[in-house]
Amino acid sequence: MFVPRRSLPPLNAVRAFEAAARLGSFKEAAAELSVTHGAVSQQIRLLEEWLGAPSLFRRSVRRVVLTPAGAALLAEFAPALDRISAAVQQHRERRGDLAVAVLRVNALATFSLRWLLPRMSRFRAEHPDIEVRLSTSNDPVDALSESFDVVIRGGPDTFHGFSSRFLVSERRLPVCSPSLLGQLPLNEIADLSRHTLLHVTSMPRLWRDWLTEAGQSALEPAAALTFDHFYLTIQAALDGLGVAMGPTALIADDLAAGRLVTPFPDVSLPARSYFAYFPAGRSNDPHSAVFCDWLEQQGRMTG
């Protein structure tokens, strides 16, 4: 039997519309959904375009009011969302102790690849009742278009509508593969002039700042390679392509396993630590607290 495909609007746009209609404010809807005011406006425009309808709201300085078209749409959407919410709650109650909490986490790509993912199997083993759904982004905390329970970025920073807590400290210093040292020893900092230095585009002065700190500001390397992500720079160091400025937290496992070495461990640069940021109203969420307690514990072990 042929079952026609459902024609559904973008569900994030429906959520934004319902919240703005219920609260009478794009700003308050943004706070409830843990997104920016602009993200709510964008979702409302997307829904209006999808429907091919006139404006769903009349906008004033502080509030928004439903147009007749918007009021008619809310009358259909609100009961449907209530039924979905009730169905989910009943499903959780039926599962009882088997219920799994979903924790939506957004983290920096290099941090995720080099530090978080290698440890996630331990977290799953210790906390099988929490499912971490990880996505990566380098966007600022307050510019994310989606809502997350935990956002991991550098810090400390302050964002309106977010609280934060420290996770992992960081410093930066030269690192390379043992095989590279076997070919071109680094007995003193001046020996770097025979090596290829590995750079990342987002921090073009990193090597220059370290050489200045080490008293070798005039040193010129034999060659240089530049990459657009830190994790590529670290991988290049692992592959013996040159010497990288390694972020200590993100290379801790490689140092412990002997895949990387630090030829000059006594000279390092300070770096921003990693912090967890929580949207307003979720800073006391027990599952977020468990996850971040665990991250902080792992950070102490890394240090």
C-alpha cells in the first residue's frame, strides 16, 4: 500500500515559532532555547518562507504579536507539540531504570579529536546512563545556532546567558617525533635553525613568541610548513615532518606513549585553558555536572 510522504516544516523552526508565540518575545524565546535572538529570527523567516505565508508576527520594539495567520498556525502546532512531549515522557516512564539521558555537547574540533574522543570510552563505561552526542565547531559560544547542554571552548570568557567552569589547563612548547631527533638532534635551541618548523594559520606568531621567550628571536629555521588546523600540525609532527608548538593537554597521551618528545621542556608559553559553558537554567543539570566532573578529573590526570 502506498503511504504518501509527510510534508513537514523544519522542526527547529517550529520550536522557535511556538516559543516566540507563547512568550510574545524573540528574546525570551532565544533564552529558553539557548540560542541567539538572531537565530530565532532566522528560524521564523525560514518557516514563513517554507509556508509561503505572510508574516506570522507583527513586530514592535519589545514584543511580538501573532498575525491571524500565525494564530491559526499556533492553534495547530501547540497541541501537536504537547502530544509529542507527552509521548516522550510516557516512553521514559515505561523504560524506568533503563532510561538514558542524552547530553548534547559541542566542543572545539582539535580538542575533540586529540583529547576528548580518546577518553570517551571510559566515560561510557563509567556512566552508561548518559549518552553524549558530540558535535564540533570553532564558533563563539554565543554564536551557535543550535542549543547544547555543554559547550567546551577556551577561557576564561564571559558570555551573557551562560555560566562556566574550568576543565583542563594548557601550555605550549616545541614537540617532535623521536625519529626526527635521531636524524637531526636538538641539543640546544639554536639547533632549530636546521629544522622545519610547523605552524597553524590561526596562531601565526606562536613560534616567534616562543623563540623570543627562549632568547632566540633572530633564529631562522631551515623551512616552514603551515596548516589550517592544530590537529594537522600535531599529526605532521607525529609523522616526522618537523617541529610543532604542541599544546600540552592535547599531546599528553603522545608524550606518555613516546610518540612525541619535548626537546626543550623548560621553556613554554602560557595558553588559554579549556572551560565548559552552560546555558542559563542548565548550570545545575545533574548529567552535565557528572560529565564535567569527569572531564575535570581527566584534566588533572593529564596534567
